[in-house]
Amino acid sequence: MRKTIVTVVLLGLLVVLGVSLALGAGKTRAYAARLLERSAAPSASVSASAAPSARAPAAAPSVSSSGAAPEPKLEVDRSLAVIGLGWELMAPGLLGADGLKSTDSSAFGRAGLKVSLSVAGAMPEIERALAKGGGAPSGADLALLPLSELVNAHERLRALDLRVFFVSGWSQGKDTLYGTSLTKLPSAGNLAIEYTGGADPLLLALLALDLTGTALDRAKLEEHVADAVLRAKGGTSIDPAAKQQDVVLGTREASRLLPYVLVAPGPQLDEREQVFADFVQGFLAGTDLLLKDRAKAARTLAAIETAPEALSLLHALADWEPIRLHENTALLGLSGRGALPIEALIDWQLRARRAARIGASLVPEQSLVDPRVVTRLARAQPKLLQPPEVPKRRAATGAPESLLERIFQKDDEEAIVAAIGVLAAVFPRLDVRVTLPSRSAKARVELLDRAALRYDIDRARLLIGTAPPKNGAAALLQVLRAL
């Protein structure tokens, strides 16, 4: 009886245990199913947020998405409006474009640029065009002008933040100084100077005086002076009314004094550096055409509507010297040991204007030179870096006349070497004679060797003088007129 009762109890317990296990397994499966559903929901949400929306393609991507595509880069405008001061300065651009508007087959068109060019007759037109900007009618993105005009206007146009990014060439015969020889100027009193034709002839007179060591506060500058000691004129190589002996100095001799430059606002250069580099490449192609045949270039330009006749253009094209990329790498401070990079020329012009009390002539807060475009071209287009032809030396023979003299009362070696560098740079075809009476023959040779090495001057151009200077001077530097 007891066994029977025990057996029944055990069987009951087993039944209860089985039911409990069955119910627990069901709850476990249900609970597990709920967990799976909860863990799958966030994953699905992330996937959904990463998918593009057909209704709102411009909507911002979900913050939780790590695979969102970057915003597309804005396309840079490859059209340029260019203005220049004079047909002759714009010649490379006009030849590179095949006219006032670039064609698809032109040097600019092959680079994917659309270029429109216009010619200004006076600096105010250029200032207005730059102020409007290239997107406006008669506006401009960049300009070609004499460096002296930029220096003259930089304070007025300070908000434009204009920068020189390429040097197109030099005045070579366009600007001339007449009157009293620079070696025979009065040693005291005011010097009346007349100038016509813009900022270049004015700077020719001032910088020539400064090279002689004359105090520029003695200069009295007017556009019309009856008894002028010097007369500076621009726009023609020789004044037909002047006698040959009246010609004191011109940029035919001082052929590295007055450059022409391409300028653009700094923000434009920041945003469109490659576009400006492509423009310079097309401009250089036009320069090659000009240098190859100036007569053909004059006839081509004369066929453009509103252009001057071919003869006038031929005369104007002969009065300036275009340059290429290699010279620019040195002028913009990227290579070479020249004494007069563009930055130094700007500083010199500003100092001369201040000393002569012309305008405010304030020092720019930032550099007016930006070498990025030339740097980019030099790296990307090394074939454009053809070394320039060295200006042919016109050696002084016999007893040459001094074109210009600079006297030093003290034997200041650094000042003398620097002056030699500047004179050799400004007059690249002429010899410079240096007289140092207090030094031994060996010391004189060593000083000239140092100057030649420092400023990359052909040593044959530096001559040693033996005649003692007047007034007991410690040193005399002379630029010798070629016979």
C-alpha cells in the first residue's frame, strides 16, 4: 500500500515537472524572439537613413550616417575679362586669342578658356573695369599695365587687393629723358622737371636722379615747365623736335627699369589660380608669335576693328620688350640672384615718390607680388622654362662718356656692392666702371668679383677705373655709354 502511494506521488511530480518545462521553453522562445526584434530594429533604422530619399534628394543626410557622400565641388568659372593699357601691351593676349574674343582654335581656346579683351586709353578706365569685376559689362577680372601705374594707384585701389602675378615685359625706348646731362646737374638748388605721358616717364626721371645719389626733395615736378632742367616724355622713343644731344637717357639703355605687369585681385587668385595659370600659358603663346615676327603681328592686330593702323602699331611694338616664364621666376623671387626683383622695384618706386613728395605713397600692408601662378607653371610646364637670351653687351671702347655717375664719400663696401648690382641690372647691355682709389689693385678685383657672384653679373662688364675721382671721393661708379 505504501509503495503504491509513493509511486502515484512520484508520477504526479514528474507530470508537473514536464508541464513546467514545456511552459518555460515557450516563454524563453517568446522572450528570445522579442530580443531579436529589438536588436534588428536599430540596424534597419541605420540602413534606412543611409538610403537616398526619392522625395527629397536635396535633404541633408542623417547625422548617424557615416557613409554620406561629400558635397560636389563647385566648378570654377573659366571665362576671363582682360583689359590693358595700350594696344602694344595687349598684343600677346590679342594674338593668343585671335582677336578681341578668344576662338576655340586659339591658344586660350585650346586651354578651355573663354577670354574677352579690351584696350584702355587711360588708367581711369582700367580702375573702373577692375572695380566692376569680370561679370559686369565693361568690367575686368585682370589688367595689364605699367608697374608705375599700379604703384601710383595702389592706395586708391587698396580694397581690390591687387597683386602682380606675371611680368609681361619692359619699356625699351618708349620713355626718354631730355635736357641736362645727368653728370652735369647743378649740385645745389631745386631741379625743375617736366613730365608728360603717364607715370612711367615721371619714374624714369626720379629713378635716374636717385641712381646718381641726388636728393629727390630737390625735384620740382610739373607737367609744363618753361625752364626745365630735365624733360621726361613717354609714348615715343625720340622726340622729333629734340636735338640728339638733348637726349640724356632712355629706357633703350635703362631697359630693366620700367616693367609691365599682369595684376588681379588677391581673392580671384585664391579661387582661380589654375585658370590664371592657363591664361598666362596662352599669353606666352601670343608672346612667341610677337617675337617671331613683329611686322606680321602689327598687320594682324591692325585688322581688328578699332585698332590703329599697322605702321603705328609697328612703331609701338618696337618700344617694348616682351619676356617669358624663365625671367619671371627670377623677377618674382623664385630663382636667380638679380639685384632688382619686382618686390624691390616696387619698394624703390615708393621710396622715390615719398622722397619727391608725390602723393601719400604709403607702404602696402601686404606684398603686391604673388608668385603662385608662375610657381604652378614652372612645376607643371618645365618646357616653358627656356633660358632667356642674355642681352648683348655693348662694350665701351676708347674713352667712353659716362651716361650716369654715382659718388660715394665713404668706402662703404656693402653700399658700393649693392649699387653695382642695381646699375648692372638697370643697364644690362652697358659696362659699369668702378674706381676705388684707397684700395689696392687686388682688393679692387676682389670687390668686383664679389659683386659679380652675388648678383649674377657677367664679370667682363665690371671694369676697374684708375683716374682719381673729383672732390676726394672714396668711390666712383660710372655707367659707360657705348660708342
